[in-house]
Amino acid sequence: MKQFRLIISGGGTGGHIYPALAIAKGLRKKYSDINILFVGAIGKMEMEKVPKEGFKIIGLWISGFKRSLSIQNLLFPIKTIFSIIHSLRIIKKFKPDIVIGTGGFASGPILKVAQLLGLPTLIQEQNSYPGVTNRILSKNANRICVAYQGLERYLPKKKIIITGNPIRENLTKIKIGSKAKLLFGFNPKMKILVIIGGSLGSKRINQLIEKQKEFILKSGIQILWQCGSLYYSEYKNLESKEIVIRPYFDKMENVYAAADFIISRAGAVSISELSCVGKPLILIPSPNVTANHQLKNAKALSKANAAIMIRESELDKEFNKKFSLLISNISKQKQLKNNLKKFAKPFATDEIINQIIELK
């Protein structure tokens, strides 16, 4: 029997990388004889994260087009041509049965070449507003797996399948655990607030936690703080017995298990994971994203009483009041947890894999 061979591409941020890895791990679990090759962008986080999970990755010399005036834009056409040529070589050598894209500029050249060669392609769109790469690729894709209703405004309606976003398998059975708290050196009898600023960290959330750390600690709550690799050198000296600071978390299952409360950005994949985890939650949507989709995500959960939302512009005025409400009102905590779990789609990865197999 012929070996099943796939190329998966997507990257730049965790929002593109982790769905790709979830799909790859699901496929590897289902097929023992499968060969999966990742294609990413040189210098981006996928080049580090993917090999850590046991997959081979090849990097393309590609970067996104800056919306502001930038000298890097002069290189964009050259990088695109080189990446298309490199992608052609990769496909000719690897001979994939299917090519899958999870968004980000890294997936553009390899999927475009696959489509020109007549290979089946599937794209997975995490957000309520599709990125430029996926909008371009969608015209010739065979299947488009999405997490939100209403994307026929941007993508071919006949190709859309609503599956939800794939999440890491070990996040579907998370419970509060004293063992997880001990892993980070915390007192297991005290509650923990987890801060998640997105895969690259959040400057504004970091500033907030630095300012409010004494207020949080006075509430008898310990802090597990993901500040991002860009900001780690600035904040690592704030670490103490009650505050653990990391640039990044590799094993999110331990982080979520340790959490009693969570403060997070509102990216689509984060929302998908947090819904399955079901912990009392404050969302601080980033205003610096395309079509302000994080605000839309956060509003949807806030309206359903599944999370507390605070806009960045209102943090100084609203944080203390809303945080106090979260940690002091037990009935509110239960309500938030129960309503948040209604948004969970824990079998999204399986549904996407079924779509992939149908294209095989």
C-alpha cells in the first residue's frame, strides 16, 4: 500500500502553527505509515516549534507584505519568486498526496504551486475574518474548514465546512490540579491567575500586570505569567515566590491545569482552547489585528456571559473592579465556566481529518 504523504504549511504566530500541529498529530495517530512534511518561513517561530513536536520542516525565504511604508516591501516580489521556485522543488521531490494550509504568508507559495500542479488542497481558517493568504488560496482550494458562520462573504460558499478550530488533544480533559501547581513551584493550596498574552506576548497586558501585581497578590492569588520572548528580559526580575514568569509555555496542558483564573488575548485559536478548558476568564482583545476580529470574538463570549471583556483603552479604569468581581463571586465563576464550555468544539481536529481523508 502506498504511503500517505502530506505537506502542511502555516505559521508566523501560534494561531497558525498550533492548528497545523494538531492536525498533524491527529493524522499521525490515525495512520502509522504516514509521512508529514511542514513548510514554514525562515526565521519564524514554526522553525523552532515544529521540530520540537517531532516533525520535519523546511523554511522558505518569504515574509508578509507590510501595510505601512517599508523597505522590506521592495524584497517582497523577489522573495515570492524564490519561494515559488523552492516550493516547486519541494513538491517535486516529496510528492505529496495532499497539501494543507492553516494560514499565514508562509503557506501561500507552497499551496499555490500545489494548486497549479493539480494537487488536492485544503485550507483551515481560524478567524471570523479570513487572512489575505487564505482568501487568495480559497478560490482554487478543494475544501475550506472554518470555525465561524458567515464566511461565505469572503470565501467560496460551496467549499466551506464548519468544523471549529483544531486544538491540542490533551487540552480536552483539563481539571484544576495541585500537581500542576507544584510543577511551577506554587503553593497548591492557593489559587493561581494565568496570564496569556498570545504566542508573541502582549506589551499592554505586561504593563497592566506589572502595575497591578501587588493588588492581585493581596487577593491571595499567585501569578503564572507568560510575557513573551520579546519582553522576558524586561520582566524576569519581577519573579518571586508568588510570581512565576516565562517567555513562553510549551506544555499548555500544565498551565491550564494549574489555572484557577485566566487573563488572555482573544485570538480565535486561544478562544477555541479556552472554551474546552472552561476556566473563569477575562479577555483583553488586541486592537492591532485585521478587521478587529479579537474584539468580535471577545464580544461574542461576553454577550453570552461566558467571559468578562475589558478593552485595552479601559484597562486603567475597569481592571480592578472586574478582576475583583471575578475572584470574589463564586456564582459568577460557575456561570462563566458553564457558558464558556458551550462554545467548545473538542472534536474539530477529527472532523478536519475526515475532510482530508475524503480528498486522499
